[in-house]
Amino acid sequence: MTYLGRIAPTPTGDMHVGHARTFVTAYRRAVDAGGAVALRIDDLDPLRCRAELARRAIEDLSWLGVRWSNDPVYQSRRRACYVDAWRALRDAGVIYPSTVSRKEIRDAAHAPHEEDEVAEKIFPPALRPPPDTGRDLDSPAGVVWRFRVPDGDVIHYIDGRCGPQAFTAGADFGDFIVWRKDDVPAYELAVVADDIAMGITEVVRGEDLLRSTARQILIYRALSAAPPAWYHVPLVRDAVGKRLAKRCQPLSIRELRERGLTPEQVLALAEETAVSR
């Protein structure tokens, strides 16, 4: 199978050196494998994502020397793909309508990074509705949908850098959101649907998403699709040890470019501040 990776910036702020390291790593792995990377703009959230920031991300990636093989794919234009995935999960009986907090609704469109994982509460199985609840609904709109995890099942996979991984459904994570009440597909469903449709063979991203990978593997299984290979890179952290955020402007690619740094110097800075778990 021809190697196809992907780079998928989320345009909620300017990319920083951590993004530079991850996306260049993805590109280099594709080149080394004799393949390519596809560019996808993960602009699911209509309130936080901005077209101008997507344009700036594309400019920054090009400046870093990343080259992609496709016209950029925008998640905001791919609703039909996500509705098809929702229907398949509904028909398989693995998702159900639920009520959740405002914070969960707000965060569901975004990748669940490590600080979110620490605070996550396992959804109480006693609050699940009976099996087949929601299978008569024709649309996901107007209600939150959760994936019913198989409690006690251990999801194993091999990460290309971090090695063997194992997460227990119902213990390490609980029933997770796949569709928001405001009728926006959640991160976990959207990235799986896209990676299947695009034929992605390896996903390269930050190691704070190792647990998220286990959730996504459950979606792949429910959709009868083979998951890609995985490669999770060390995080770049700020001065107090937290995952670097887009609000950290001094380490944004845009800011460093304006200060006269070269792409090689930006990547060297990222290497200096990268910390593995």
C-alpha cells in the first residue's frame, strides 16, 4: 500500500513550534516511505475556527517546506461524510442520544489533549439508555450522541515511536461524544471518517492523543474499517511545563518568521523544548 500521511491544522489560532515539529515530522516520514501527505483543515467548530487563520496555517506550512499532494480538504465542507458515519454507527447500535454538560459540548469538536484527559470523568454506565435507543432517529441534530464503549475491553495497538499501548474501555475512558447538540460532529468521529475516506495509512500527531487513539480504534471497528498506523511525537511545552498553546505568541511560527528565524532555526527551537511523557 502506498504511504499516505496527513497534516491537519485546526485554525483557532496561529500555529506554534510544536505544530511545526509535528507536521514536519509527518512530512518527512512520508518522504522517507516514498509516499505523500494530504492537507486537511480541521475547521469543525464554527465559533472558533476562522478562514483567515486557515490561510495563515497554509502559508506557514509552505514556509516550513512541507509539500502536500492534494487541494486542501476542509472539514467544514464535509458534513455528508460525517452524517454517513453517524448513520453507520447508529445502525450498528453503538451510539445513543444523551444529555451532557455545556463544557463537554464545547470541547467535543476538539482533540482531547492530556490536560483534558486528567480531568475527564468516566461517564456512569448506569446513565446509559436501553440498547437501540435512538435507532429510529433520522438525523443526529438536536441531541448529543455518545459512543457506548465495551466496558472491560482492552484496546491494544503499537505506536511507531512509543511502542505497545493498552487502554481499558470503561476504566481509562468512558462513553465519549461523537456528535454535539449544536449539530456539529465531534472530533473523534470526524477524524476517523475523514482518515478512512482519504485513505490515510499513518497518523502522526502529539503523544497527548495516545488515549484518544483507543477511542478512535473503537470507531474504526464499528465502521468495519482497518485503522492506520500510529506515530505520536513528544510534546513541546512552555516555561512551566504545560503543553504549548496557540495563545503563546512568542513561539508562534508567524512571530518567529517575522523575527527573521529560518525554518531550520524554528525546528531546532522545537527540538530543544520537546518533552516526552
